[in-house]
Amino acid sequence: MATGHYVDVGSSELTHLSPRSAQVLCALGEAFIGADFRQIVPFRRFVLDVDDLMNYQKTETREDLKTGLNAVQSMLLRWIGLGLFPPEWGRYTHLSLEKRQDILRRLQEGDSSNQRQFYMGFNNLICSSFYGDPASWTELQYEGVSVDDQCVLQGHRWRPDDARPVEKCDPAGPC
Amino acid sequence: MPGQIIHGRDVAEDRRLEADFCIVGSGAGGGVCALKLAQAGFEVIVLEEGPDVPKQTGHGGPCHVRRTLEEREARMYRRLYQEGASRLTSDFQFLVLQGRCLGGGTTVNWSACLPPPRSTLDFWNQHFELDLSLDQLTPFIREVVNYLHIHRDDRFNQSAQKLVEGCRALGLSFENLPNNTLDCRECGSCGTGCPYDRKQSGIVKWLPDALNLPEAAGRVTICTDTRVVRLDFDGRTARSVQARFLHEKTQPTGRNLTVVPRLGVVLSAGAIGTPAILLRSEFPNDLIGRYTHIHPVTICFGLYPDQTFPAYGVPDNMMTADFAENEDHTGYLIETGSFFPVMTAVTTLDFGSRLRRVMSDYSSRGAITYAHNNSGFDLNWDYGTVTLAGNGDPELEYRLQAGNRTGMKDSLRQMTRIHLAAQAEAVYHITNPSIEIRSESELGLLDQVVFEPARTSLLTVHVMGGSRMGGNPHNSVVAPDFRLRKSDNVWVVDGSVFPTGLGANPQVTIYSLALLAASHICQAHGGPFRLDHQEPNPLWQLDTT
């Protein structure tokens, strides 16, 4: 069983999420990414970033996602088509990672488009925030953007059979 | 006197402006019209919902031009795309990627340039009573090619190289897809806005040139962070354009703008934005928003034994058109792409250890192919409809046609074969459950692919139609001279006028049609119109008449 507490974040720091829905988001995030999520990207940074992303979503999408987070937490899963779960499962945030992933799998593979739409909505929020964070790039061997990184600009030969540097760029000189 | 940019987020009071023309949208249609109408001496106001992309020297030196375009996917998607790049069709089946910034789609596209396919123009002429031939459009296409430095760039990334190897092995033809770049740095960041201004987009060409016209020309004012709510009509005449200024994060500031057009309004807000404005204006035409089309994009990833660095290099400059043409216009172009962590993760339908493994493998040894599937040619099928939510936000409902489903599945099969022929160890499909194919004998696994929401990840970067053009007033919203039917002073100049999908990356077609539209508008109001870049160009045989 998990403690149900993932992140310290106050309501004054959030525009769209509540501190409660932030806990659910982290519980879902861990189910999506894995147990080492918080070691790679701190939950607090993740929650604040998702809250920022929600600024740009249209109202309907944002409200649906907030409703989905509440539904998952309060286990009103019949509403999103999963049927009643055993009462001992309690709240989503308190479930073991294995059980949280089981619920995620049911959403992912659900027969109703409603279930799968929630899966996609959560996927969009969680993956864009986690993989948008440079801390997640190490295991991808992705060295990030090239603007500020001459090693990236000049080090890789992404043009096969072509040893030319990408550009002889003298930061002090004209381009 | 040079023009000016007003940043809507900074405006502290309600404003009322007047000009000859109000242009709504600053993308491929709006940028062209701004320049050409101002050149003709008309005073122009351009309203852009998205933010400006200020030009500042970055801390890395003079090479780092656009400091605010710093290639970070997550931040740039929010700043530059509609709904922070999370816009979906109403059933969640398609991720709809559209620009929402100064320069619109031209700022964020992958710089791929193709002319309008002859077969598509023939179809439009035959079924929609238009007269758009390649011969007629050639001067406009030549202008676009010369002005935007469109050329074939032979610096390929590994995705392109793998496509070449696969096509060679299978005996398929392939060709270098032209780009509108000048001295490209190959950073791979076209989709998040070119930070070096090497992509010849609207914010590099049309709009700065319009702002810097000599004194004799019409003055240009651009208002960014300005969302148009509606046009107010008095009978057939649009009397004003009502807009709201927006904060950086797209919420209204509470300050409003009214623009009074002395001569007319040009709607260039794109294939979802333009119909949405007309719907909010309660303009009387039941066809508004109907017949909206997309190019459904199918994607697959090849996994190779060697490192490929798929995030870097020119993303889209190689293609095969061998499957583009078929009888029912459901063919597809296979083009190359780049691996970007956020976009890949968002479209991947896996989670947990499988997601992590896929992301890790394909980010270092992957090569990506996309198929833009043609669509919109079944005249008995109701493809897409733009409607309004209760709060006025646009929604796109899209219905895949049977022939498209067949074509899209075939595109997955052919892309898989190309990767395998290029010696891929595996080919990954973003389906639910995901499929990895390791040999031709496993191609049958693709029979399991179902094109339903969250069963197969699909996206589109080309939205067209919704205010379709035609010669018959009973089945079109816009007349062949780009004038909005039932209106005296509104023109529609963007991809929303396409009667069907295009069957090619659309920016060159939109630019060319916008030049044609600008010539009509100038003619209607006695303004001079000229093309300035008519040098012969060997690309697409533009050196012959």
C-alpha cells in the first residue's frame, strides 16, 4: 500500500489542479512511468509543469481531465466504465504500484472509447511533462537541444558519410 | 513609416482601430495578403491570436538569433501551437497540430514544400466548377519558390538515409523533398520554430517585409495575442471585427479590440479558425464548417543496429511518392521525420517498462517515417465538421472513410517493408497493444490494427476545408474569387477554401492561392498588384512557360 501522499504543493501555487488532484496525478504518473519517476523528475516540478500545461488546453479538455482525476481517485470507476472494484482497494492514491498499473491497463484496453479517451488524456499530460523535462533525457541518450550546445551541434554525424561539421560557428563572429 | 506590432497582452485599455483591410490570421494566407495589400497602398491591420516571437540575440552570440525559440519541445508546443499542441478531434482519435503564433503554421512546419498535385486540381475543377490549373498557378508558384528560396537540400539525416536504403532495396523511387530554408543549420527544430531564422517562414519573410515597406505603401499594424471573436455584419457587409486581447497563457485579459474595416476583411485563420469565426458570427450559410478535411498521418519507427541520432538533422527532406496516386485518391506520401521525446511519448500508447524501453531504444537507434494519407474525395462521405462548444471554442468532428482505412493500413505495411529492407531489426507501431514487426513474415500482424480512438495513434498536421470554394453557390461557402458568398466585403484566404484534401504538404499551395486571392482583392479595389520574383527556376520546371 502507498501512503497516498506524493507531493507537497499548496493550492495557492496551482491554477487548475487542487492539492488533492495533484496527489492523484502523481500516483498516475508513477503508474505510467515507473517506480523511479520521482528519482528522475521530482513530483513537485512535474505537478507545477502539468498545471502550467493546462493553461493552454481548451476549457472542456481541462475540465474533463480534472473530472477524470477525481473519478479515478474516488474510485467512481463505474462512471468511466470500469465497473466496481473491490472495496478493499480504497482510493487510487493508496494502492500499490502494481494495482495502479492494473487499473491503467484496464483503461488502456477498455472496450468503451470513454475509458480509452481518459487513458489518452492522462497519457498526454504525464508524458509531455515527464519527457519534456531534461532530467528524463539521460536514458534516451538524447543530448537535448542544440542551440546552446556546440557539442551537439558539431559532435554528431547525423549525416551519413559526411564528416563536415554542421556549421563552423564562431560565437564571436558574424554568422 | 514602418509598421508596428502591438502586443495584445500589454494593452491596458479597450482599443478601436480603423484600416482599409483587417486580416485575421498571420499564417500562409494572412502573411501574403498583408504584404501584397500593403504593397498596393492599402492600410492593413493583421490580428493574430498567438504571441509574437521576438527577435533577440541569444547569450550564445550572434548565431543565436531568436532567443525565445529555444527548441525545448514542451515549452515551445505551449507557446506556438493551438491548445499547447494538445488539440484533439472530438472523439480523441487524431492529435491536431496547428500553429498559434505570429506566422501561424509557417513558423512551426517542417519546411517541406511540394506543388499542388495536378490530379487534385483537376478534381476540384471538375467537381467544384473551379478554374485552377497548374498553368494558371505557375507564376504564383514561381513567386513563392523564388521568394522563399525553396530548393532541394541534400543534407539528409539518418531517417532519410534509411528511407533511401529501403526504397533502393525494394525498387521504389525516392526523391529529395524541397525545403524553404536558407543555409539551414540542421538543428532539427523546425517544428518548434527555427531559432536561427533559416527557415523562410512568415516571421522571416512576408511579415517583416510588410512591416518594412517604403513610405508610399500602406501602413501595416500587427496585433498579436488577439483572438477574434466574431464579425458584426450589417446585411452583406462586415462592419466591424470584435476581438479580445489575451494573456501570455491564452486567457483573456479583459481588454477588447474593435477593428473597423473601411474596405474589407480577409479571413486567414486556418481551416478550423476561419469556420469557427463565421459560426460565431452566425453568418447564414449551413455549409460553414462542413467538409473539413485532414491528411491522416500514420507513423512507424524502425529500430536499427547502429546509432542514428534521430533527433537531429533536417527532419523532412526525403520522400517516396510511389503510393501517392490511386483511383479513389486515398494514396499517401511517405516522408521522413525526427524523433522528439515529447511528441513520441505522447503518441505512444504504451506505459510502464514497455514505454521506457521503446523510448530508450528508438531515441538512439530509431528512424521515423510518416505517411500523409490523402483524403476527402468521396463526394458522398461527410468527412469532418467544425462546430462550436457552448463557450464558442471550436471542435473538429472527423469521420474516417472506408477507403482511407484501407489506404492507411497499406501505408503502415509499406513503411514497415521499407524499414525492414533497410535492415531494421524491428519496426514499432504506435498501436494499442503496440506491435513490433521483425520480418516480412510478420506483416500479417498489421491486420490487427484498428483505426479507433486510442487503438492506433494518429495525428494530422494538415487541416483543410470547412469554408470550401466552388463555382456553384449551392455547395460552396467561398466563390472562385475568394469572396465569402452572401457578403460584399469578406474574403477567405487560407486552407479552409480547399474543397478536398490536397494530397501534398499544403504550404506552397496556400501561399500560391493567397497570391491569386490578393490579386483579386487588389483588382476589386483598384490597387496595383505585381509579382516581383519571376526569375526562371528549374524546380518543378518553373523555368519553362
